[in-house]
Amino acid sequence: FKMNKKIAALILVAIFTIFSILFGKDYLDFQNNSPSKKDAEIEKQVKNFDISKIDLIENVEIFQTPNLELLEDFIEKIKNAKKNIYIEVYMFTEKRILQALKEVKNKWIEIKVVLERNPYLSENINNKTFDELKNAWIEVNWSKQKNYNLNHSKLFIIDDLAIISTWNLTYSIFSTNRDFLVFTEDKRIVETLKKIFNSDFNWEKKDFYDENLVISPNISREKIEKLLLSAERNIKIYIQYLKDKKINDLLKNLKQKNIDIEIIVDKSAIENEETKDLQKNEINIKAFNWKKMHSKVILVDEKYVFVWSVNFSEYSLDKNREMWIILKNEDIVKRILEIFKNDFIEASNNWQN
């Protein structure tokens, strides 16, 4: 019996040793890069976040699609790049943008691209682009799967211009979808986004903090909840669908406090159980049924605006790599408010709940 216990102990030691040799490094790497871990200082900053104290970013513009002229403009910006082009995007199939990158590479411009290997329900969509970039000697990496569930970002940096958007690099984004793009040359924002990009490109798992930015995973839910809770009069939202129970419950509570809430969802989401539940709680939701609604934008009190890559779901808020920007620029708010009002009227006229 004693001999059997010794043999069992030796077997356990052998198994542990083999596991450590074969998988120890990967296990420690996963733990060190786990999205659930949070930087203590960043947690403190998020806890103290106050939407009323965010910086005013003046050198910023916003554009919406569908707009094929934006595709031409984007290609021209690539062709006129002087130093660097960084792209971090969930889907990349737009052929003319890909060709422009190949042409610019011959001018010794630094080009780096991060792509998601397994987009949801479209697992192979980026493979051709990845291969073509590699064959053109352009630096391209898949995002590191251990760092987040999916890399759903839509970030573009051309020299000293940063573009945070709700769109992917696909032709349909420019031709048929309602999406928004924020262009900024704010030095602080651009430098922070470059650091984030390089961290993701090099497969490092780091947390970053900026009052005007939201970087998922880890801190996005706290910031969006604070944004919504800051509302005193009204909230207007563009979103594809409403799948996150915590956010939906928060919206219902805000409605009970007489906050006027208007939401535009894609037509595919208007019959969802979650949508109907919010409508029963007198939240005004309309379907954007005349084009594809891919936007992710929040307007609060016609004063603050979030433009982001996030959908209302647990994975988007808590597990994916996402990027947002928070603005209180008066001109930007007026522009989005005007577009939203027009879209809401169109949705009201074209959909019967």
C-alpha cells in the first residue's frame, strides 16, 4: 500500500513536470495577459471619471456613410502618406484600399496592419487580404487571441491623423451602410492611439487610459454607464442591436426617471425580444430599414457624443478589443444630432411597430 502511494506521488510529479515543460509558458502568458486583470491605477482613474471634465477636442471632424466620396478621400490620404500608416480593423476586404497600400509600400512608408483572424460567422473573410499584404512585404499580424475574444477595433492612423470609426474596410460600408468616422489630429489622442496600436501589433496586453478615449476590454462598461447616468434630459442612440441586459436595465431605469430615450437599431433587430421589452417600457425604438444600420453612437443631453466600435452585448463591452472616443465639441454634436433626427423621421415613416 505504501509502495502504491509512492508510485502515485511519483506519477503526479511526472505529470506536473511534463505539463510545466510543455504548457507552463503558455499558461503564465495567458494569466499575465488575461483581459480580466486590471491595472490598479487605471481602475482608480475610471472610478473617478467625470464626463463633465473631459477635454474639448477642437481639431476634429466627423463624417457619415453611405458616401463613396469618403472612399476616394481615404485612398488619397493613403497615397499622400509621408511617414506611417497603421490599420487595426475587424474586417478588411476593400480592394482599392488594399491596392493603395501596396503602391505606397514602394515609397518606403511604414505600414503595419492588425487583422482579426476569426470574425464572427465570417471566419475566413480576412485571409485573402492577410496573404496579399504579406506578399507585398507589408507588416501584418493577426490579433492575439489570448488577449481578447475578438479584435473588433476600427482604428486608422495616417501620419499624424487618427480615425476612429464604427466601420470596417469593406465596400458596403461606403456604399450602403450608416456609419460614422471621427478624424482628429489632436496630438495627445494620436500619440495614445499609436501606443495602443503598437501594443496590439506586438501582441502585448496593456491597459491604457485617456479621459476622451475608451479602450475595451476592462474599462468600457464603467465609462458607458457613467455616460448614460449623467443624462438629465435625453439620450439618443444608434446601435445595431440591444443584447446587453445590464445596459437595457439601466435604460429602463433612466426612462422611469423621465429621461427621454430614442434609439435607432438595424431592421434585423426590431423584432428581437430585448427590443420589444424596451419598447414595452416606453423607450422609443425605430428600425433603420432603408439602409444597413452599422453605427454605434450615443448622444447625451445634446452635449456629449460617443463614437465607438462597440455593440450592446456582453462580449463587445467586456471581452473584445474595442475603441471609442468621447467628444463634447459643439459642432460635432450638432452635426450628429441633425443626422439622427432625420434618420429617426425616416425610420418612423418607413416602419410600423
